[in-house]
Amino acid sequence: MILSLEGQCLLFLHTVLIGMAVGLFYDFFRTIRSLIRHPNVLVSFEDIVYWIVAVFVMFFYMLQANDGEIRTFSIFGVFIGIVLYF
């Protein structure tokens, strides 16, 4: 699928927002960990759940918005969103 320049800009901005949402989701887990002490096994399980959810969100967005094509600027958009959030 060929995206117009406007479509590419919107896709990039959406991936930046997804990156920020992924950072917010990670902060949710960090907050729970700081309020309630967890054993290392549970922390590892939470990390696995975090990554599974984060990957599925990004995958389904790329599938819906870009017909499953992974574009380099989309990956950079997610990383930029994470960096901007933190």
C-alpha cells in the first residue's frame, strides 16, 4: 500500500503516541512494584505480560493502519515516543 505524505506523517505521529502509551503502561507496572513488594518470579512474569501486551498493541496497530507493513519510521516513532515519555 502506498501512503501519501500526510498518511505517513499521521502514521508516524500515531506510533509516537503508541510509544508514549507503552511507556505509561510500563510506569503502571513500576508503580505497582513500588507499592507492593513482589518476589523476583512475579516481577519476571509481569515483565513478560508487559512485553506481550506491548507487542500485540503495536502489531495490531500496524496491521490495521498499514496493512501489516513495518516501516522504519514507525519503529523510530515508537522509540521516540518512549524516550519523550521518560
